[in-house]
Amino acid sequence: MQLDEYDLHDQRAAMAVLDAERKARGVPTSEIKKRHGVSMNSVYAWRAHTRTPHLQRFVSLATTLGFDVIMRRIAEPRDEYDLRDQRAAIAILDAERKARDMALGDMEDKSGVSVNSVYAWRSCVRSPLLCNAVAIAETFGFEIFMRRRPEGSKSDAAA
């Protein structure tokens, strides 16, 4: 990990960074609920790691607060995929599973994520939990992290 990159394997640290950024930007908790449909109780539970967010909500919150959420291949070439496009990321992971000739049941055994959950993600019925997305990504040699965007970058939306 580089400076301003936060490994999402450690959800607590990432949530603490997002909460500090929210406070530094003066974003009221009511705005978080209004924009993302997420109560601050949920954010605090995510930070305490008593609950885990759905990837889509986490990405939305992080993006609003000036971070990109990225899936990156650990080995060379270190390709990166923006997780605002979850469908593309899931397709990349599924292609990696097929390239390894790994059955879905084996993937479930290695990652701890149920096949039913994976099917729901692939069909876009629901967004994966952050912890499950991290587990699947790690199974196939990827890491998921958030990275602070340079100030003034095009996608840096003020909350």
C-alpha cells in the first residue's frame, strides 16, 4: 500500500478515515443519511466492525468524501479496476476463476463466500458485503483498497 491508500481488509481503519474526513469537511450526519441512505448508527457499526457495509454503499460514501475504491491485481501487471463499476469488477473476478479452472464450490471453500451470494452479485440482484468482496478478491490475487483522490480531481464531489 502507498501513502493515502487504505486496505479494506481492515474495515475499522478505513471507516475511521472516512469519519475523520466527514468531520473535516463539515458534512453533517443528516447529509450522509440523505445522500446514501445510511444512518450514522450504521456508519459507527461499520467502524466498530459489528456490521459490514454493502460495497455499493461504501463506494458511494467513500467517493463523496474524496476517495476512490479500487480493486488491484497483487502480481504484475498490477491492473486496477474502479469499483464504482461493480459489474465489471465481478466479471474480472469470474474470468479469473474460470482461468484457474476453479469450480464455484472450490471458490466458496477458499473464500468463505457462498455460491448463492456470488450468483446474486453477478446478476446484480444485490451488492456484496464489503468483507465478502475483499475475501473473493483475495482468493483470486487481488486487493481492495480506497485511495484519496488528489484535491480538485474531476470526480471529487463535495458532500
